[in-house]
Amino acid sequence: MNQCKNDSAKKYSWTGEDSIEQYESTKAKFSDIDRAELHVHMNGSIPLSTIQDIFADESTELPAGFLIERDILRYKPCQSLSSYLTPWQVLRLFPKKRENLNLLSLAVFESLSQNNVRFVELRSSVLYLASLQNCAPAPAHALERLLESSRSASSRFGIRTGLILTVTRGDYSSVALSTLLQAYQDLGQPSDVVGLDLAGDEEITYPAELPSLFRKAKDRFGLGITIHAGETGRVDNVRTAVELFGADRIGHGTAASKAPQLLDFLAKKDICIEVCPISNRLTGAVLKNEAHPLLAFQRHGVPFVICSDNPAIHQRGLADDHMAAMNEGLSARDIYEQFDVAKRYSFIEGLD
């Protein structure tokens, strides 16, 4: 990885159309640094052109009134997280064909490679694939196909990969988690499955036994735990993620900045925050006139990694999130150090 120059602590800021040239110039300076991605959703990383090709090939029927160009992409802040998540109405309608799973995997890893990503923890909710590809009631087949597809694509682009199995909040979260863990066991506990994730709208409740199921999976299988928490202003969800779910990392966690004692707690526990600067602005987790909590995390000694969340939905990549983080107040030195921070908190073993 490139070494920091003497002026690497300089802060960069750009706003408005007159700063596009400055933005691109600064981005170019960081074009060849090694990057790592610890919070990225697979179906939020599929280029729009690939989605359209698969829709055409599979004759996918879209919900009434849903327009691909208008309703999949996110350029401006949404009114709520649920509004931001509207694209998932169609992102879970494909791929029905195994060859299209391979196609989208290649497209996702090509995009990661273009951002100089050297290792990635890719998140996926496998169960919808089991249904689409007629693997039910044997989701192990769907997980196997996803792993094979990811392995092939990651090998082609030379990217180390781990898979994080995602469960969505809701009444059936416990059933979904148990089903995924059974599929994982049926495949002999593949080493490239590295963690578990709880995602979705934090306003939606989940079964009371769900936290203990996460903890048991962590203890039994050694899987890392990352929980989407504090993205929608619920400060208590962050502490709950650590104390009840056994979280090693927190997805987003922006609300934690409103509670200094919580920040001190996270620092003491060495809990890493997966910060997604572009996504945080688009979901409304951080409002337009608010400072991003990145610097609050830094002041309190809370470790964090910069991630992209759903880069294709934003029409951006991890390099753009690094630039956004600098615009929020990080230094060039902070960006250069991100790769080593990501290695420290990654669930993938054997990173050198």
C-alpha cells in the first residue's frame, strides 16, 4: 500500500458543481491504494445494466408502477429508511437462472476490482435465492450455488472473499436464521462463510429468542456477528446489538454519536463501526445540516471502517465513499490507514 505523504493530514472539502474538478483530482490521488470492503450487500452492488439484462432474459414481471431507472437508483436523500429500501421489491425477484447468478457475481466483483478492493465480506440473504432457483426446501443448494459463483468471480479478479449471511428483521427472523445455519452445517461449515448479519428497518420487531440464537451461533461456529443498528435514530439498538446479540461490529451506528457514554462503551469493547458515508446521507441516518458522526467516533476512540453499503444503487463505489468520508472531515492519512483497520476487524482469517 502507498505510504502517506507529508501533507497527508490535510482535510479536503468540496461542494457544488464548481468543485467537480477538485473532487476528481483528489480521487485520482487515491486511485491506486488498496481497499477493503466490510459492509456491502450483494444485491445492492449489481450494476443497473446487468439488472436490466437479467430482467430481459428472465422476463421478470415488475410491481405495478415500478420503473427501473426511477425506482432502483438512489441519488437524493429519502424521507425514511423504508423509502430507501424500495428497490428491494425487485432486487429479490432475480436471478432465477444459475447462469445469471454467475453473470451478476462477475459484474459485482468487476465493480469491486475497479475500486481496488483486495478483500470483501459480501452480504447476502440466501433464502430468496432458494425459492427463485427451485432449491426449496433445500436452501443448502442455494448457498452452495452462491458460494461457487462468488468463488469463481473472486478468483477471476484476485479478491479475497468471505460471505456474511443476512437475516432481515421480522416475525420470521428466527426461522430464517435457523434455516441458514442448517444449510451452513449441511455444506460442512464452509470456511468462506465468515459471519452473520441482522438487517432491515429497525422499526420492525423481531422474535425475543433471536439474540440468543445469534450468540449461540457465534459460540458454536466461531462466526463473526455484525448488526445493523442505530441507523434510524434508535440509540438503544446499538447497545442491544453488543450486549444481547454479541455483535463484533455495528452496521452504520450513526445514532451512537448522540450518546457519549455509548461511544465510550463501544471504544472500551473495541466494537468497530461500519460507516457508509454516502448511504448515511441518502437514508437520512445523517441529515443534510448535521455533521457526520465520523469525527465523534474518532474523538472517542471508536474504531470504524469506511464501507459502501449498496454502491450500485448509489451509482458510486468504495472510492467515492472514501472521498465522501474526507468531505465529512477525515484526513488523507485516515484514508491510507483504512486498509489496515479493515484487516484488523475483518472476519476473514489469514489476511496478511
